[in-house]
Amino acid sequence: MSNLDKLIAQSKKAYVEIATAYDAADINQKIALSESVQKAQSALVALQTANLAQSVTVTDADLAEMSRLRAKINNAAELQSAITGIIGLVSKFLV
């Protein structure tokens, strides 16, 4: 499995974790997170599309960063930061 495939797999898992945290959030958190959750979903779809359209190089450091960001998802205080970080990481592979 290539690093890009691994990044896509980790991104999918991260999105599921984000969606689960979003579903468990109170209404105020949902309002604050809604736009970021939608952006994360869009970034994942774009990454999958980029994988089909071109060759993208993903490093081991990129995979480590995704793992670090995923670890932050379960901490409610860091959820917004984790989502923003994941969007930023995935976006760097989109042209």
C-alpha cells in the first residue's frame, strides 16, 4: 500500500472519528464545528479525486502528522484544532 493510500485510509478514519464526535456534541459545539466538519469531508473527497487524477507523494512524516492529529480528535478541547490540522494536511496534496 502506498503512502497516499495509507493517508487516504487514515483520512477516512479521521473523518469517521470527527463525525462521531460531532454527533455526540451539544448544540453549541455542533454550531461551532459544522463548517469545519463539512470542509473536512470536502477535503477527503478532493484527496480521493486527486489520487485518481495524478500521482501525489506522501511522506512518512505526513502519515505521522495524520496520526498525531487523529489522536487529538477524541479530546473535545482539541477537536476544532484537529479538524483544522487535518484539512490543512490533506489540502497540501490538492492542486
